[in-house]
Amino acid sequence: MISLKILIWLFATIPAGLLLIWIGWRGRRINRVPACRQCWFNLTGVWPASTVCPECGVGLKQRGRVVTGQRRRVWWLIVPGGLGASMACLVIAGAVFLTLWGQGVYQYKPVSMLLWEGRNGSPEYSKAAANELAERMSARKLTNEESHAVVQAALVLQGNLERVWVEEWGTLIDQAALFGVLSDEQKLRYRKQAGVLELVVRPRVRKGDALPVGVRLKERRVGAHTDLSMAFQVTGIKVSSNTESPVDGSANLFAQSSHGRIPTDVSTTRLNGSATGNVWGRDADVLAYCLPQLRSIDEPGMLSISVECLSSTSDLSARMQGGLSRQLIPSDPSTRLDTLTALVEIVDADRESVELVPETASLKEQMLKCITVTRVRTLVDPDKGDEISLIDATIACAEPTVGVAVSVHIRINGTEMVLGDFTSSGFPGAGYQPSNSALPNARRLFSWVKGEVPDRVDLVLRPKPMLATDAPDLMRIYGGELVLEGIEVSKLLP
């Protein structure tokens, strides 16, 4: 599709070209002699004595038949004006034709034009070009040279992160592998470019606070039927400051992992396309680290965070058989080394680094729809009978309007007790308890309570900004109190 800006330029080119044609055809005046308007004959010595032009025979008595000065046509205005107007008309006519007749014209386009549209066209045209090339490859209508050129162009598109990835090009590469067109080198390149990692840090951190750093999968650049597994691990973190004071612990930035993993752990995620039919693993696993507190920085300024990350992509079945224990080897040809960088602003300790979004009726309603309590269970201690019970609650938050960082309280018969903390961050923090729930950001919270637990309880969620400072992706959180009333409690037998 032609963008609106290009369409405006095309429609503006037509009148501009016509204006150039008119100016050039009218010509520029070359003298001040009387001339016939019909044929521009020089009437010096003829008019006004004669009433007829001796060149073309037109009568000269009518008003406007005689003009002052002969004119000469300006062809360097006529030619570009005509070319510009005609080309704009052709492009607009072609766009109208494609709109009315759909994608049927793609079967007549040469391979070179289809590849050009894949590199430069909109996602819709790039998708249509990839589908047409896939049909030709399936029907054996491409020569070996054309097939290799198509695969190479698809790999270039996959590696160009500035272009929106169109899944059909990945499907084309998978199809080339089935037909034996994909070489081992191209197959390795396809897998190394399949997953795109990103570094997530807080853009603003207060002096003295910890600096959370997260690495996660940003994009899957694969085909619709691709099913791969990607393993990645952080091998180095460097922090550089624009101040003269060094950063505490800069020689050993792996001192603490925010969810109990050592820095050499390998995290895995599934690189599967939209047509695999199984959504398991679509959400990327993440690696999160908490750098030492930045107390040695005397003045606020900018920090540059650089993270080195190894990644390796293989078949899902091979990864499942091999397990998750092996470490990635930098010298392995299948391993890719990425250097992810980001800037962090260090501000004074008295400045707020978390924005509390004020409570409104509409926002509160939206937040209550996002937060789900999948279950609340209670288990009575067999040794103490009904005197003490274990509360097990699972809370999930699906795509909230703003971030969530709250302290969760359980209200039983008007009495409140702290159940635990909950955030909507995609990077689990310390004390994180995993959940088997399929809902995003599901957390399990445990707490012992005295006395018997009724069949229904209330959960009260109060904002806790300090929780957000430990997450790299929570800069704005909901500032109001949320009450989930009448949550059903299922009681388990001891």
C-alpha cells in the first residue's frame, strides 16, 4: 500500500507538472515587437496598416489578435513537467489497479521485483511477495540460482532489525530447507538470527538504590511453523560512569541474582511460530540481576550498562533431550554473542524514581479486570488443629493499564494480615514463588493465619513503591487501593 505522505506528493505532482507545461508552452518573451497571437509572426511594418496576418491569414482587427513581443517555448520546463505529471498518473493508476484486482498481479512479477518489494514494501506487500515466491518454489518454477537468491534475501530481511519481520519469509526459509535448497551455513545463520534479545533497565535510579538489570526475548523472527528452542546466558556486565568515582562492586557484578540463580545459569525460551498450535513457552523466560547499590557515586549522572549475552538456538526436541545443564561455549559456531547496552540516569536520593498514577473510577475498574485470583486454599496444621492454617493464594495480572507493585493483605472477619508482595513485572524478584497457572505473571503467596478461615475472604492490595524499584520494567504503578471481595476459599484436607 502507498503511504498517505507519498499519495499526497503524487497528487501534488500532477498540478505542478501541468503548471510547468503551461508556462513552458506559453514561452518567454524575446522582444517587444507586435506579433500575431496565432502564429507569433513579426508584424513590424505590416500592422496596423494591414488587417490580415500575411503568415497565417487570421484577421488582426479583433481585440487581442495582436500582442506585444514574440515568445519562444521553454522545452526544459515542458519536458520535466510532462514526465512528472505522467509518472504520477501512472503510479496512481497502478495503485488503483492493485486495489481493485487484489494480489493477482504477483504471479506475473519477476523474481527481482518480488525481492525488491520484500526489502522495501509495506508488510502487506512483503507478505504477498513471500507467498508468491513460496508458491513458485513449491511448484519448481525457480532455478537454482533464483532459489539461492531468494533464501539469501530472506536471511538478510531476518537480520535487518529495522524492518518489521514478516513471518512468511521465515516460512519460505523453512520450505527451502525441506526442498534441500538451504545450505548448512544458511541454516545456521537462520537459527542464530531467530531470537532477538533486549536489555531492560530502569531509565532513572536514585542514588543509593540497587540497579536491576534484565535480559529477555524481544522478538521471534521465525516462520509460522517453526518450533525451535533458544538458550541464553549472561556472561558479563560492565558499568561505566561519567563520574570519577568507581561503582561499588564493579569487579564482581555477579554478586546477586534477583531470583536465586547464579549468573552462569542458562535460561531457555521457545521460538515457535503462530501456526504451531501450542502456546506453551510463548512467553520468554528471563534472566534478571541486581547490581550492588550505587552508594559510591557522589554526583548524579549517567551510567552506561553493557551486558554480554551468549545464545544458541536448536531444535526443540534436541534441547529437551539435552536438558538445561550444559553451558554455552563461545567458540561453538552455533553460539551468538550479543552486546546489549543501555543508559541509566542516576538522580538524587530525595527524588522519586517511581510514579504513582492517581486513582480514578475508570482506571480502578480496568485494574480490577486485569487482576485475577485463580485460587485461595487453606490447609490446617494437623498438629495444631484449627488453631493455625496455611493460606495458599495464586494471583495473576494480565496486561494492566499501568504497573502493579502492591502489598497483599488478606481480610478475615474484619482483621487484616499480610499475605505477601505482588508485582506485574516480567522479571520475578527475590522470594518469587512460581505458579503452574497459565495466566501471565502468576504468583503464589503463602502465609500462616491463626484461627479458622471462612469460606470467603477479601484480598486488599495496597501500593508499595519500593517493590517497583527492584524491577527493571516498573516506572509507573497504580497508586490506589484495590479490594477483591468475596474470594472463595477451598479447604484442603491435611
